[in-house]
Amino acid sequence: MLKAKNIQVYQNRRLVLTDLSLTIKTGEFWGIVGKNGVGKSTLLQTLAGLLPLERGTIAVEGYDLQTLDSISRARKIAYLMQEQEASLAFTVEQAVEMGRYPWLESPHNQQAITDEILSLCRIDDLRNRSILHLSGGERRKVEIATCLAQQADYLLLDEPFNHLDVVYKKFILQRFKALSQSQAVVMVCHDLETVANHCSHVLLLLGKECYLAGDSATILSPGNLERLFNDSD
Amino acid sequence: MQVRQWLRKPWLWAFLLLVALLFSVLVGSVSVPITEIFDKSTITYNIVWQLRLPRGLNAMLVGSCLALSGLLIQNMVKNPLADPYLLGVSGGAATCQLLVIMLGLSLSAEALFLVGFVGSLLATLWVLKLSYHGRLDASKVTLNGVVMAFGFAAVISFMLSLADGQQIRSMMFWLMGDLSFADPSWLMALLLFISYALLRRQHTALDLLARGELFARKSGVNAERLNLMVFILTALLTSMAVAQAGTIGFVGLIIPHIVRLLVGYQHRHLLPVTLIAGALFLLIADTLARTVLSPIQLPVGIFTAIIGVPVFLYLSRRM
């Protein structure tokens, strides 16, 4: 269980969410919806334990995220950034291997898991290419694969379908759905239709002090959607 | 691909280093036949064992320190133009050591080493403190480091314009870097080895850090602790090199780039090869500096650039 209680979220010292509580359980597939700048990405980073928390608590399986050591945290929570800066010329295989960092001390067969993830994400053929020389969509696939290689219980994905073609989007969405049977998946997504059709739960961010959370059918009711589209603040 | 596999083997580099060291003790204003190296009855025995070998070892140690700290700092501030002198390290050391020379205090080489070391460490800590607001800001480090370097350069120029002719000669030579100044220090070798061992243990984490701090943190790296360790080691390695041999330019800038082109981006390969390649590079440059116009000894900084620039340009076209 990933449990946020009364958290206050800041983005570069600007208060974006004043008091939010949320409980994410294994077996749930969450969609986070809201307008630009409402704090979706900041919330996701906060839930991933990557931002300091000034008020409230976040606990994963009962452990406080702020005091949990970084390896244990990364074994529990994987986070996909919205945009990953293209940096150095690592190969695709090396990049995906990096997702194994929290498990390096464990007795797993790292190479076998990396291979498995590469073929699972259908990027086997890119294995030896430099990540600098990939297209935007191919790079996104590598980032998703890196995230999956982490084998965490909670997947926090920030706009995972950016740059992806429709075929791959459909494919990887099914993967996420399958994963959410045994793990928990939370994704920020601007495509309301995808969220409505595939997510079991929705967090609808309407403003600083206004959010709705619950199962998707209830939250994405016509009345609530009207609020999303009509709210001018 | 095949060539790259070979270039990743540290023992190959170690072998080249050994050959270079042997060559460097044989050549010079007096050339020594290889058969006389172990012959105690000859005068050349002293030249080899008391002059050239210590100087060669010194070049190797200083070269390793500079190359390794260059690798670290380029990784950390994500700027390919960064070099070990970025953090104001050299300026701090130079200012303190020149001040001591100018005041006419006759200190032993070890004491001067210590003065330079303390000076550079203080300068580095100052730059870091200026760039630390809750967490270390890499772009601020770069900017503050460059600004501090200008400040120190002004102080150094001021001292040079006050110094008399005799002092200026020794100060200038020191500013351009001079490997004959001090004997190789065992303490330095030990600290270099410890630094290398600490870094080697973190080679995967360093790979992740190279892809961005947020990426490293989300993947489970304790980035704050790693950054702190890297900063302390950079300051330590550069301070030792500067205190030992003055500011020898270009090694810390160019060697990490050359090694990346040769072995790729993983620190598993980068760390050992950079360590040895730095030693090899400065040893060759210094051997040339004292033999090309022998018996005149030229500043080694000239040759680090003369060799480094064409090698880099060639490799960046080929690889």
C-alpha cells in the first residue's frame, strides 16, 4: 500500500496542492488527470519520494518514504520521468541494465532479466544502438523498459505514451494493465478516453484545494468532467 | 568493436606505461644504454635512479590525479569543457604558494606542498559553499568556479607584478607546471589509490549519475552522498596534483575525452583506463619536455597540448 496522508506539494516553492490524501493498493491502475500546471508531475515525483515533503506523510508498506534508504525505495517504487534528458552515448542494453541498480546486490541473474525486459518491450533489435541515435519514440520505449527492469511494486508513470505510435501505445497499455494485476500502476495521462476505458481508479486534480479520487466510473461522471472543462481558475 | 575490447584491458595500458617509463629513464641530455641501468659503478646509475625515475614517477602520479579528477568533474557538472581547475582549486593553491615564495619564507618542499594543498582545499570548499542551497547546483558550481578562477588570476598577476626578477622566474615556472620540483610522494600515491578504490566501488552509480541527478535518484542512487564523495575526491586529487607540480594544463580536460572515445561511457572501463592513460600521457609529455631541446628544459604544459590536441582531433573524427 502506498499511502499519502495530508500532503502539501510544492513545485519550485510554489504551492500546488494544499492537502491531499491518497491510498494506492496493489491491483489498482490509477490515472491522474488534470490541466497543465495543476501539479500532476510534481505530485508523482513526491509520491516517488524524490521531493522533500514539508507537511503530511507518505508511507509505502508502512515505511515512511522520507526516511527509507534509496535502494529500498527504488525496489518498491519505479518512476518514469516525463522527459529524460538525452545525455551520453550509452547503448540501449546498458541503459536498460541501469534499471537493475537497486537489485545489484541480490542474487538475481541480471543479464537474464535485462534480456527478458528487452524482448518483452520489443526493443531487442535496438540492443546495441546508442541511445543518442534513437528516435523520440524509440527512446521512450527504452525509458519504459528501464523502468520495468526495476521490478518495483509501484509504477509511477508520467505521460508514458509521449512520442509512441498508436500500435505500441496499445501494446504497452495492455502490459501496464497486466502488471496492475499483481502490482500497482499510476499514470499521468492527458487522454481521457484511455483513462476512462482502462484505469480502475482516477485522481482528478481540479485546483489547489480541489481534487477527487476514487474508482474511475464515479470520478469521470459527466458532472465532474464538466467541472474540469468549465473551471476557469 | 574488436579494437575497443582490447583498449578496455587495463593491463594493456599498464604495459604501455611500463615501456614508456623504461624509455623515459634512458633518454635525456645524457643517454643511458639499457645495460647500465642496474650497474652501480657507472655515473648513469645515479641519473636513472635518483633523477629520471623519481621524475617519471612524479609525472605518472600527477597525470593520474589530474585525469581522474577531470573525469569526475566533467561528469558532475555535465559540461565537456570542465577541467579540474574549474573549482578554483589551482587558483587557491597557486595564490597560497606564491604568497609564501614572495614573503621569502624558505619552506621545505613538503611544507610548500602542504601550503598549496590547504589553499586549494579552502578554495574548493568556498566554491562549493557558494553553490549549495539545500542541494548542490551544478550550473552554479561551474559559474562560481569560473568567476573565482578569474579572481585568483588577478591576485596572482598582482603578486607577480610586485615580485622581483629572481622570484618571478621561480614563480612563472611553477605556474606553468614543473615536475622536477618535488620527489614523488608516497602519501600521494596512497591517497590516489584509496580514491580510485572508492570510485571503483561506485562505478555503476557513477554511470547513472552521468545520466542526470534525477535519473540517478529515481533509480536508487543516494545522489547526495555520491555527489559529496565525488566533490571531496575531486578537490583532493586536484589539490595534490597542483601542490606537487603546479598547474599543468590540459591533462584533466583532454584525457577523459580521449578515453571516452576509446572505451565508451561505462565507468567500469573509464576509471581504470583514465587512471593509467593520465599517467602515460603526462609521462610522455614530460619526457619530451626535457629531451626535445635538451639540455634546455621546456615547460611540460606545452607538450600536453601539442600531443593532446592532434590525438583528440584524430580520434573524434575516427570514432
